[in-house]
Amino acid sequence: MPVSPDSSRQPSGTSPRPLLDQAEHIGNPLRYAQAMMVRLPELREVNGAYEDLINTLNFLSSYSGTSATFNSYRREVERLLQWAWLVRSMSLTELRRQDMEDFLAFCQQPPSSWIGDKQTARFRLHQGERVVNPNWRPFVAQHNKRTHSAEFNLSQKSLQAIFSILSTYFNYLQQEDYVEINPVKLIRQRSRYLQKHAYQEPIRRISNLQWDFILETTEQQADTNPREHERSLFVMKILFGMYLRISELVADERGTPVMGDFQQDRDQHWWLKVIGKGNKVRMVTVSDDMLQALKRYRSYLGLTPLPTVGEQTPLINKIKGRGAVTSTRQIRYLVQRCFDAAYERMRSQGMEDEAQELKVATVHWLRHTGISEDVKFRPKEHVKEDAGHASMATTDRYIDTEMRERHASARFKKLKPEY
């Protein structure tokens, strides 16, 4: 296909600017995303672009150890982000099957302003700083020796790679509770391009050892500097112990989580009222340990040990200023600091290998870990209700008893059988 398609298909006369640097130059995903939103002000016009970028960076960090895999995944997700934001002005959370079909059509015939004539780096070093390379383009044309012209043509192999990578990408976003569906999997007529798994994707979680270090480290910090870390300790415990979503802790258009949402029934049992996805209200069981964590946090705040009926004190307050936390970004920073501190402590004690996952863990892993632990001994129907799962099939994904038993039965088989 010629490089110059119908100009009317171009979303604008300007070329997209690169978003995602090499893994070693990204560092902390939250700080990188924040800097990129400043560098590319046009992205701030797209509602949800910042959260899209945060989740994408967390996804890519899982592949940072293998440069070839990282680069191929980065290429495909960056193309999708550029198209969703610049062409459709949509967040990843809004994309549906038809949008993905339109994106595939776009990839097969992108506008000339999106096509380069050679591979170039996204960023380059200038006076000690990483700056955008103006020659970079999301797509690259190949030089045809026979016609002596540059042509862009998306091969079947490349199309298959798009399906495979983006399906994995949306699986991750779905597991992180960031998107509701995987729109790639809904494209049935192109299912031949998708990998078919005869197994269940593992739940991304932290280990019990890692959680012990996170909890101990955060408790030590809270004892030493309560003003900075008592709130962190409470947040970590409520995310793990009640498997809340990060959005369920902050004030937004749905309302403000307050202390009065902790409620006691006639049997003296405590519950937490939560407004979850789809504006659905659920009651989450409060364990005895969680009740003690609540008392400790309220004592630090100078409140009574337990909430009063209708109490309007914000559940998670701002450290500076008054009122409730209103941005999930603040909670992400808080949790990331706890992960980083636990990682450094584990590494200092000679457990760097055991700590590695904390470098790529996200807030949502705490929810996954809490659910995964509870389904080992609680009725799954109870876990389903506390987690706010729409169906039992979602809860069943956390039950790995069958795989545990399967591995145990194979663990001691010999490569050289005994006679």
C-alpha cells in the first residue's frame, strides 16, 4: 500500500509524539505519567488518559526484563493509546468491540502523518535530558526495491501480533479491574489470530512473605512517624483485609466514603458500606483484626475508638489540608511507597529474589491477594459478596486448589524412573 493514503482519514495534520520511553528510563510509573501529562498537554483533554497511562506503564513493567518482549508490547499498546486518545478522544475504559475493529482497520491503512520511512528512537539524549525525537512515527514503511518507493503494508504476522499482545494487555487491565471487558476477545470473526489458552491465567498477587514484610515495614514506619504513615498503615490493611478497589476509597461524583459507613447491626457485627462499580452498594464484612486496625487509626486521629452513627469524618483524609482524598493518584503513591520500602528492607536482608515482584506490584494486587487468601477457608459465596463480584465465575478464578493438587502429584516424578 502506498505511504500516502486519503488525507481525509488523517485525524490531524500533525504527527503523534512518543509516549513510552525505554524501560530503564521510565522508572517510577506514577512520576513518569505525571511528567508526560505535563510534556503533552493535549493528553489532558482526554478524560482518563492519565489513568490509562499509569495502568499501561504498570503492564509494561512486567516485561522490562526482556527487551525484545518489552519493545514489541510497547509498540502495540502505544499505537492503541495514540489512536484512542488522538483519533477517538476515548479512554481505554470506553473501548468496545467495534472500536477495536476500527483500530485494526486504521492499522492496516494509517494516515501518512503516522508513517515514517525508517525506524527511529522515540527519545534521544540532549544536554543530559531525554527529549522527544520529532522524526519518530508509530508506523514504518518499507522500501520497495522493485518500485523504488516506500510502501506500508501490515502483514498477517503483524496483525496476529496485534491481536495476541492487545488481548494480553486487556486481560491485564481487566484483572486489575480497570476495564470491564476485553474488546479484543469479542472480535469472533478474527479469532484465528488469537492465542487459545487451555489454562486459567494466574491471578497476579503478592506472596505471604512479601505481605508480611509490607505490613511489618509500614507498622515500623507508623510507630516512628505516625503523621506520615498511620494513614498508610490503615489504607494497606483495608485494601488487603476487605479487598476494596482503589476507587472505593476516594471521594468522587458517587459520594465521599466516611467513617459512618462502618455500621453495626443488631447482633453487634460490624460492616462497611461500599459504593462499588456501577454505583452498586454492598456491605463488606469487618473482621476482628480489621476492627482493631480501625480503632488504631481513629485513636491517631483523636476520635472515639469506633465510629458513631452517621459520622461524617472522611474515611481517608488528606495529610495536608482538610477533607477527604479525592484522587486515586494519591492512594497509588501511598501504596507504592509502602511497596518500595518493603522491597528495600527485604533486599537488605538478602532476599532480593523474593522481593522482585514488589517492583512491579500494583495497588490492585492487594485486593487479589486478600481474596486469594480468603477463598482458602471462607465459603466462596461469602467472598463473592464481600468482593462485589458480579458472578461466581469471577470468584472461582481465585481458587487454585486444583492446580496446587495437580502440581503436588507431579512434583516428585523422575526423569529416570526407578525399576
